[in-house]
Amino acid sequence: PRIAVIVVAAGSGTRLGAEAPKALVGLGRHTILRHALHNVFAAPTAQVVIVAPAGREGDALTDAEAAGPRELITVVTGGATRQESVAAGLAALWADIEVVLVHDAARALTPPDVFERVIAAVDATGWGAVPVLPVVDTIKRVDDTAIVEGVDRSELAAAQTPQGFRRDILVDAYRAAHEDYTDDAAVVAASGHRVGTVEGDARAFKITTPADLERARQLVGEPLR
Ligand code: CTP
Ligand code: MG
């Protein structure tokens, strides 16, 4: 299939608390966005749509051109929420795209084989596919002051990106969505479609806090073995 990757990079990074929007913050020699795009371009993608912070579209394009071929790149301006940013990316897809992966720029160190597993699963099943990791902590349902009950973590998984879908299913689901969902799998599930899982990767963690950025810096600074 003809595959596009939408890289959402328009968030401000409130929890990171840097001067620049999070995707444009430095991580070793390059930005978070350029690291993310390096892995995106390793996948067999026909189009890469970068959803940039308003006013920083030119910086996003510079990063993209350093990471991959110009003729594959589209840059659009993001919205106020992640969901609006994804919708802006969907509106920029070329006519012949059949499968869409949506990826957080903030998951900058996601290895290429996670992209491969997601693409293979969408191909084999026609369902959506989401990389997941088992939950390692003991999870409690709580109220303001106390534990309400324990939750069986064997039934839980942590969802990562890239999340892949058939284009028609994803576009219809976004058109139908009338509340705010935290990921694309939730939007697609709400529209009544099945979403499968593939194995995630610890290196696909989302850079959210300063401690996450420090962890990413250490991973970039040393070869992964
Ligand atoms: N994102 C986006 N547009 C938004 C909000 C988020 O494109 N309006 C993107 C971010 O750039 C990021 C991904 O969605 O790559 C996941 O969001 P998150 O980690 O929450 O990033 P921010 O929203 O920027 O961070 P924070 O919530 O701390 O402000
Ligand atoms: Mg956010």
C-alpha cells in the first residue's frame, strides 16, 4: 500500500518547560523533531506530513529536508489540541495514500522496527494497529484521599505511537469524532472499528518532562546495543 506518516509536532511542551515548542528543542546535535523524522524516513513511506507549531513551519521544513527527500515532505500548521493537529495532517494527504501512520514527534527515538510491525499488522488485518507495552507498575483506582480498589494490570497496556490505520477508516473516524480523545486508536475505536496491538518498544517513550529529555540525551549520546 501507499503509506503516509503524519508526524504531530505542534505542541507547546508545557510539561517540558523549555523556551521553544517541544519538537524544536535540542536533543544532542539535532532537534527532537529531526531525530523523530530520521526514524520515520527509515520506513517505506510515500509521504511525510509534518504538523508544525504556528509560525515555526520553516524550521520544521529545514529539519525535514535534513532528514529525508524533499519530494516526500508536506508541512502544515497545527491546531490547539493534538486531535486538531492530526485533523490538519489528514487534510494534507495526497489522493493515492491508502494507509496512514500517526506518530508523536515527542517519541523521537522510536526504532524503525516498530513502524514495520505496525505497517505489517495493518496490511495483514485491515484493522488499526497500535504498539503497546505491558504496564509494570501496580495500578490503583483512587479518589482524592485513598485507594478505591486495585486494578489487574495484566488486562492493561500502555499505548505508544506510530498508530496505523486504513486511510478511509481514520478519515471517517475523525469526521465523526465529537469529543476529545487522547490518541488516534480511541478516535477509531469510538467509530466502531477494531484496533489491534503489536509489540511496542521502551525506546518509543514520549519525551514529556525534563527527566525524559535527559534520558533521551543519554540514549542519543551512547550507541544502542
Ligand atoms: N501535539 C500537536 N498539537 C497539539 C498538541 C500536541 O501536534 N496542539 C503533538 C506534540 O507536538 C507531541 C504529541 O502531540 O509530539 C504528543 O503531545 P504531548 O507529548 O502532550 O506534547 P505537548 O502537548 O507539546 O506537551 P504538553 O502536554 O506538556 O504541553
Ligand atoms: Mg499535550
